Amino acid sequence: MERDKRLYPRSKVRWPVTMTTSVATVEGETKDVSSLGAYIQCQEPLDPSENLFLSVRLLAGSPLHVFAEVVWSNSPGLENKNGPPGMGVRFLW
């Protein structure tokens, strides 16, 4: 069993997310979130190193807005090997 190498704990939460880049808007959903980043499941993952603006719709209150950078991406077609299509993002606080 491989040990989790993350420095910060993640919470499993499912929040709708709108991701905006300079050329597109993509809808997705968080699967887990930490203070430094998140895994976002979406049908059209963005390329690593791409910057984006996230609007996260929380269960209560106003949406959370934050800039982020794609750290890794799991494209459709690789779901069986690496999980569902999506991407890991790092928040740019």
C-alpha cells in the first residue's frame, strides 16, 4: 500500500466549480480539497501549468473565488488507470 505523500490533509467534498481560462469556461466538481489545492473532476481537463480562475459554489454562503494552476491532468480515456477524468490544481493565494 502506497503512503499518501501530501503535506496537508484533504477533505472529501463535492462542490460544483466553474473554471475560467483565457480561452474557455469548463464546469466540474471538486472531489477533495486542502488548503493548498484540490482535485477537480471534469470531462475536459486542462493542461498542466495552465492558470485559471475558479468559482467554487459552496453549500452555504457566497461562492469562493480563487486563482489556481493545473499541476497534473487525467484525460478522458485514462479513467480506468488513473481514476475519472479531472485535474489536480494548486491554489495561487
